[in-house]
Amino acid sequence: MKRLVFIFFLLLGYLHHCSAASIKLITIGPGDAFWSAFGHTAIAIDDAVYGFGYFSFDDDIIGSFIGNRMQYDLGVSDFNYEIKLAQQQNRDFSTIQLSLTVDEVNQILEYLRWHMLPENQSYRYDYFLNNCSTKVRDLLNDVFHQNLKNKSSLQEGELKSSYIDQTFPAKHQGLMNFGLALGYGWPAYTARNSWELMAFPLYLENHLLHHLIDQSNSREMLIQAELGNPIQSFVLTHWFLILYVLLWLVFLLFKPTQRMASKLWFIWHGVIGVVLLSLWVLTPHSVANWNFNVLLMMPLGLLVIQFKRMMSVIVWCWFCWLILAMYLQAWYLTPLLIPALLARNLFVKSA
């Protein structure tokens, strides 16, 4: 009898702990480091913060990225530490209190305990399909009995947002923005439903607030990032494109370098075109498929010095690229047409 009473109170204490646990969705805004450009999502259970965004710089990051085989880990940190870190990095920090039953709390706790085991801690990362935000999305979807995915699918016909809308331009990421503008193919501009767009922390937070009102309370902003100087922010966000165009214009307008620069333009951008084709054909990055930027960075430029008639084909490719860019509203790389046309005129003149 005493043993039964002991088990009863032990079970009662366990249930009380679970029901008393405060579970929050944490959303951290974009940071200045390239790995924090799109923000971060985590789950806070009382003072412990569980995040699926831990990775090691000791790994072969470049090779793993090209092969789309990045390995990320589930990690645990302290709530106050995360707030201080966000404050130091000048990033937004907000929380949403989740309204959960005892069973739902237990389900989250059991999943996190399982994922923290050494054999389960790492997972195959994907920037759009399996990241820090989708891991939390999938967990909450299971807890809410698929309600999260069901409600997102109801909105499919109304959504017009895409991966490019959610990621571009990245805050203070001049080099990354240039790379994204080059590397994104047609799938990046395709309209996505809410389920797919919840791969981005800010979108996930907003969707929970508007479509799961019963399970999520109002958003509490604990840290508001300082906006800073708008001119400085613009330069930090677009510095690489600005510098790239200006340097080519200097070389193409400076008489001693005009002839060499006009040839080098087609060779260099032909090499970039080969890289874009390789990303499209040889790598598993689906977002790089059907990359229309190959028309702007035409690989035929590698042959234009030996076969000067290729020039007319390249110019027509530029025109086709401009039509597609107008259709997709992909204006970011259009300044490259200025040095491109200048290089073309100089090359034809010297030929």
C-alpha cells in the first residue's frame, strides 16, 4: 500500500513538472555573420534553449555544401545567454508562449531527449527542407496532430511568396547576395505554400501567430535590433555588386587596359557560366536548377576569342536573359549589362 502511495505521488510530481514547464518558441532575427543571415528558431523549455542549428567549422564545409551533405546538431544553451548573445549581435529576439496540454509537453520532452542521444544528435541538413526552422515546424506539427500542415495547405492558392522573397537581399551580406542572385535558378522564384515557407524562422513565427491562435499566445519582443544608418546598411548589403561593376568599368574605360579587359570579361564570365551549369547538372541543389543566369554568364564566352562570330549569339543570350529577368522581376544583376555591352563594343572594335 505504501509503495502504491509513493508511486502515485511520484507520478503526480512528474505530471506537475510537465504541466508547469514553460515552453516557448524563440525567434532570433538576422545577424551580420553569413550563417545567421536568415535568422534562427529554437524551443525554450523553462531556462533551457534547444536549437537545431549547431555545426562545426572543423568539417569540410565547402565540400559538404557543394554535395548538400552538411551535418548539423541539436544543442542546448541557457535562455539568458541567448538573450545576451542576441543583444551583442544586435539581433531581434522574440518569444511566443505555446499553450500545450500535459501530453503535448511530454511529447516534446520525449522527442528532445531522444534527439539529444549521441547517436541521434546529428542530422542531415538542408537549407530549405531540413533546417533549424523546419525541425521545429515538424515537431510542432506532430504535437498539434498535423494541424499546422493542414492549415498551411488551405492557404496554397492564396500564397505568392517564394524562396527569393524570403531570403533576398540578405541583411548586410554583400557577397552572399551576389552569390544568391547568380546561383538561384527557376525553383527559387516559384511560388511556395506556407508549409514550405515555414523553413524561414520569421515566416514560421508569423504563421503560428495568425493560424494557430489557440496554441500560441501573443508575441513578446525582448530585444529590438537597432536599425543603424540606412546608407551604411545599404552599402553593407550591396557592396560587392557595386564594387564589381565599378572595377570592370575602370578597367574597360582606362585605355591601357581596355583591350585586355574586354577579352577577359568574356573569359571570366564564361568560367562563371560553367560553374552555374555544374551546380545545375552535377549537384543535388534543386534551387540551382534551370538557372537562367547562364544566359548572362554565357559559357560560349570562352570561345569568343577564337570564334568571333560567337559574339552575336552571346548578345542574343543577354537579350533573352533580360526578358526572363523582367518576367521574374530579378533585377539585381542588370547593372552587369553596362560593362558587358561596353566590353562587347571594345572587343568588336579591336577585332
